[in-house]
Amino acid sequence: MAKKKMHLVGFMINSPMCHSISSWTHPRDRVGYKWTEPEVWQEVARTLERGKFDALFLADVMAPFGKYKNRMDEALRYALQFPTHDPLVLIPTMSVVTEHLGFAATASTTYNDPYTLARRFSTLDHLTKGRIGWNIVTSIQTNEARNFGQQEMPSHDVRYARAREFLEVCNKLWSSWEPDAVVMDKENQIFTDPTKVKAINHKGIFFDVAGPLCCAPSPQGRPVIIQAGASEQGRDYAAQHAEYVFGLQLNTAGMRAFSDDIRKRAVKKFGRKPEEVKIMYGIQVILGHTEAEARAKQKMMADLVPFEGAMAILSGHLNFDWSEYDLDAPLENIKTEGVQGILDAMIGMIGGEKALTLREAALMHGRSVSMPQVMGTAEQVADQMETMMDEGGGNGFQITPTYIPGSFQELVDGLVPVLQKRGLHREEYTGKTLRDHLREY
Amino acid sequence: MAKKKMHLVGFMINSPMCHSISSWTHPRDRVGYKWTEPEVWQEVARTLERGKFDALFLADVMAPFGKYKNRMDEALRYALQFPTHDPLVLIPTMSVVTEHLGFAATASTTYNDPYTLARRFSTLDHLTKGRIGWNIVTSIQTNEARNFGQQEMPSHDVRYARAREFLEVCNKLWSSWEPDAVVMDKENQIFTDPTKVKAINHKGIFFDVAGPLCCAPSPQGRPVIIQAGASEQGRDYAAQHAEYVFGLQLNTAGMRAFSDDIRKRAVKKFGRKPEEVKIMYGIQVILGHTEAEARAKQKMMADLVPFEGAMAILSGHLNFDWSEYDLDAPLENIKTEGVQGILDAMIGMIGGEKALTLREAALMHGRSVSMPQVMGTAEQVADQMETMMDEGGGNGFQITPTYIPGSFQELVDGLVPVLQKRGLHREEYTGKTLRDHLREY
């Protein structure tokens, strides 16, 4: 039996750090200093394309984490995904130096409007020649709401209701031109056939949008839709709409449960085929020429994680201040007084290890932000990834780097050839668009 | 006396046509077909940089013109600045292949929010290494409002009140980091000094924004502020805030009156120095090796202008349907029945020529959208530009191309050397940023 090939995606954020909060302080990191300029990003993109990755995925947040001790000092000092520059204008700097690599950008339906965003993604789909994806988020922290005229985030229900209508409007806009509407007939002076473009006249709860979109039909028609929902509504949203689901699970049991749940929802609730939903799990790869070298690298990185920074990003990701809680009691013994749900979410994020203390949980989260570390030689890492695929039921991996661009270069030079040799990763791109790559296997 | 040097800016829109509505049908035009892809834009940018232009300026609209006959058929058929793709994501495709050329992008304060836009321009300032400018508009047509939840545009007063507060919020955000806030001290794990970044806590009529901005201080600190206001409030806004005013005047008398008025407002009302406000006038250059050749090119282009398209863009720019009016009576005889103000605006747009008919006015507007055509050999064009500078009191020109990229290439190869020889245009860039270029003379 032919082995199941993996999709591989690079995972970053337009910020001096990625998802290991010490990354910018690593002696071999270059992005920490140069992340504001295009050259280092172009190098990352070229590297991932050389490794035949499906895409580079960019996360996003629009405010410093400020829950921990009700201040943003730690977010600033430790560069906790902050500063965070706009991901959408970064992509064209990379797409013009690559031909195949896809690009996925995060944009919030809570703090954008559908006309502008549908237009921007359509333009990006043109400029990248069909290589754009949209990671739909509803945002998670109070400090973002406060940059957009609100004291608190809208409720989870309201955010998801808005997200559903938002995508409905975008889909109408992307369909407002028939694919052959653009004629470009110079002789008869007909650029667009007016009979093939229609207003959408959407009137909803959150949005009234007349349309049509002001963009010609783009190579993919619409961006690849990506979602990372973990809640009930988030999973339904992903199962209904996503072509690509980004999953965060710390172990293969969690992956398997998540994979089965998403596919079941997609098939039973929304009548989709299971292969229409690709599930990628976030991992952090630490590669060494020997296991000992990899282990030393892992330890060095762990030692670089600042405890206060770890507490601040944990509090930020959970939108809850953990500074007043006992650091050294096991999580299962913490008196939660009405915040059991948030504690449960934290325990979920760290793979259900409720015997860990809050201190240990924070440091673990600070190392790789709830993504499993896969460590060892290329052969060992390939073994683990293969097992994760088989047992976890995913379609591939979204890999967060440790130091940049070095750790991606190591992956491409060290791990990718091993995966290719095992028949687990493409030798060449067979398609042109991001959707082509995702549908290849 | 040393002659006054001119600033030169290329003027386009992310659309198959520019400001000559027949441009895409010109036999020598390439953008009409290839405008969705980055390559032709990169060629334009390289050409303008070779000609030592200050910048490429991108206009924007976010809906098809739909006033004429209350339909969008003409806008679609004749590609009347439509489709129009997002200008902000286009810029990085060009900035990465140039080193000095500035980029100015139009964005509306009526249909954006200040946090997102301040962040996007800051990111662009980083990615371009200090070469970004923001052309602030308040939008002009009903069809745009209808894409953003409104049946009609907000009133002129409301739009300008919002524009004032919008820029106030952006300025606070761009000042929310002290210039030396980013430390990047790996050893002590201090990326940003938390004492040097402050919330802004803006509470206003239109916006409540906590801040700080999520961007590190950018090379220029903030984008170059550009404005093209023609109304009373627009002129005050430009005189108060703009570093660069884009003026549309069909003759030197109009230019002189506008230049004097803007500078007087800047100095008397807002205490600025006259040299802090650069005024660029839109022109269209038609160059020939002989005057006869230029004249033939001008005629050929004029003949390509479709009358219905011209009526539709005229109606669109004035946000008023002129389809029911007498086409062949002089404008001064048109019975206006309560729309005298709009008729006066049209007469102003065509240089006060009220003896023209509506038909003639529309065709004239369709040729170069209220920009004077400057036609002849390079020497003749240079003469006319020099006269316009002297008599009109501007600081330079924003030049709209006819066919693309050819007409820019002709300018750079034919006209620029003549201007340089006369000491009217820079031989080399002396600065690095767009603001440097504007302040050079």
C-alpha cells in the first residue's frame, strides 16, 4: 500500500518571535532583528519552496497580551507575538520571489468588514497567481476589542454568528462575477460583459452589502478557507466551511479525537466528503545530527524561556489572569471559583496533564504554545511524524520554527529528503495553486 | 537664479484603465490585459525609478460608478476605473524591486477603521524602508456607501469630521512608541522597553481606541500625508495636515489660485511654513518626436474615448446622473433646477469653459479626467511644464499615463533628460525615504 503523503506548512507570525517565546533570543535567530524588512521573509519563503512545502501560514493578533497582572509589560519586554505587523501586506514581498508556495493569512471577522476583506483576498489571489488562503478567526482577547471601540469582546455566540454571516457575504461577493465575465475585447470596447456581473444586495443582521465585488474573478475564485476552531461552534464552522483545519493537540490521542470529530461533523452535518477537509496539526521540530544534539538544542531553547513571559502568554491565550493562583500546586488542585472552564481549557492545551503545576504548564506553553515538540535525528523525527499521521488521523503538519530562518533550512536540508525517500512528501509540485497542493493527496 | 526643480510622480490606479478612459483599448497598452499580475507593475516601478520620480501614486474607488442612468453597465463595459483591486497589497510587489521610488496609496477614512489602517501603513513603511505615503480621501460616491452598510454617503460635514478624528487617532497611534523603544537586547531578554510604549486611550465621537499600536516605530515614523481636497473643508484639511497636496486644475490660472489658497491657509490658519506643503498638479503628457506626431497621438486617443463611458465617469465623479440633460446646449444654458452647485463643480472641473456643451464636457473629462493634456516634443512639453510651475505656483506634477507602460518609458527616456539638462529634475536621488524626496527641494 502506498503510504499517505503529508502536507507540510510553515507556521509563523509577522513578529520578532514565533510560537516559541524565546525564539528571538536564540543565538542563531535572525528574524528577531530583521523581521520588519522583506529580505529575511523572502529567504524563508524560498527555503520552504525549496522543501516543496504547501504553504507558509501567518498567525495574527492585533494588540499586546494584557491580561497577566492587567498590564502589557511582559508582552512588550519578551516580544510575546508583539509587535505584530500586518500579515496581508507582507505576503506579496514573498509571493513575487516564489512560484509554487502557498500563503495563508489570518484575518478576523470580528474586526474587519466583509467588502474590504473579500476585495483584499481577491487581489492577493491575483497577485500570488492563485496561492492565497484565509485563516478565519474570531479573535480571542480583550485588548483587541479595545482597539476597535469595544470595552469587552463580543460574546462567543455573537462572534460566531458574525463570522458565519461574514463568510456568507464574502462568498456572495466572490460569486458576483461569472468566471468568464471579463472579455477584454479592445475592438468593440468591451472590457467586462455587464450581463455577467450582479449586485448581491445582501441584507443581514450584521451586514448590508450591495456588491458586486470590485475585483475580476481570481485564479482560485476565492481563497482557500482555513479555520482553527476548537469550541463547539468553532468545530462546526470548520467542518462546514474549511478546506484546511489547523489543529492544536499535544498528543496523538487528542489528534485522533479531533480528526474524527471534524470529519464526522463535515460528513454527517454538512454533507461534505471527508477528503474535502484537510487537517494539519501544529508541531515544533527540533532536529539534530544525533539524538544527543537534538536533546541539547531542546534544552537550550527551554532554558531561554522567561517564566514571566510564559505566564503572560498563557494568560493572554486564555484571556484570563493567572497571576494570583498558586504556581506550585498541581492544576487539578487549583481552586477555580467559577473559572473551571478556563482551567479545563488550559489543561486541554497542555495535553490533559493535570498533575503539572501552573508553573510547569506556563513554561511548557511558553516553549511551543501547545504544539508537541518532535525531537531527534531526521530519521527519528520522520518516524514520529509518520506515527502521528497514522494514529492522529491528520493530513499533515504546520511546523513552527525555533530559530529563523535556520531551523527551516535544517528541515528542508535534513528532514525533507528523508520524508521524500519514504514516499511521505512530494518530490515536485504537481499543481500551481494552493488549492491544487491541498488536493494533490 | 537656480531654477525651481519639479517633483514628478506617476499616477495610476490598480485597474485596467488609468485616468484616460480609453487607455486599456490603446493598441500599445499592456496594463489593460496584465494589470492583475505583479510583473507589469514591477516594470512601471522600475521605469519610474530609472526616471528618478519621487513616487508612484495609486488612486482608489471601492465600487463601480453607478449614477449614470442609475446602472453600472457603462462602468463595467468600459472599465471605468473598474474593476479596481486593492492598492495596499500591490505596493510590496513593486517596493521589493526598487530602492528609492516612493509609493502613495489612497485609503478612505469613511470606510476604514483607524487601528487597522494605521497598522497597515506602518507595516508598509517598514517593508518599503520608509517609502510610503497615504492619500487620505473621504470617498465620493453612493455605490461605495452601499458596500458598507449605508444607503447614502454620510454628509460632507460628517465625512470630514470623521476624517479629522481618524487622522488624530492614527497620529496618536504612530506616536505611541518612543522612537528608541525597541531595544532588542538578547542577553537581558528585553525586546521592547515597556516604559517607552503607552496606551493612547482615545475616546472621541467616532472612535474609541486604547492602543498602543502593534507596530514598532517605522523608518518614517508615519506615512507621508497626502490630500486632494477641493472643497472648503477639504482645503483646510490639506492645509493643516498634508505634506503633499494633489491638485486638479485645468489651467495655470486655476493652479495659481489653488496654490495661493492652500499656502495661505497653511500659514495663516495653521502656522505652517509654506515649504512644508508640496503641491503637485495632475497632468497628462503626450509626447512625440515631432509636434505633428504628438498631435496625431492625442487625436487617436481622443477618438478612442467612448461617449457613453465619458458620460458615466463624469456622472460618477460628480455623483449625479447627467443622462437626462440636453447634451448639445452650452453648459451655461442648462436649466439646473436645484443642482446649480453640481453644474458649477463640473464647469470648474473643465477649466471654467461654460460655453462647452455637456457632450463636449463629457468627452473632455473622459480623455484625461480633468487633468490638462501637455502635448508636443520633449522640449515643448518641458517648456509648458516650466511655465505651469512658474505661473501655477505648484511644486511638481502627478503624471497620468496614456498607454502603459509605454508612455512612462517615453517620459523617462525622452522628457526626463530634457528636464535634467535644464536643471528642473534631479539627476540622482539624494535621500532614501519618500519624505526625503519631497523635502529635497
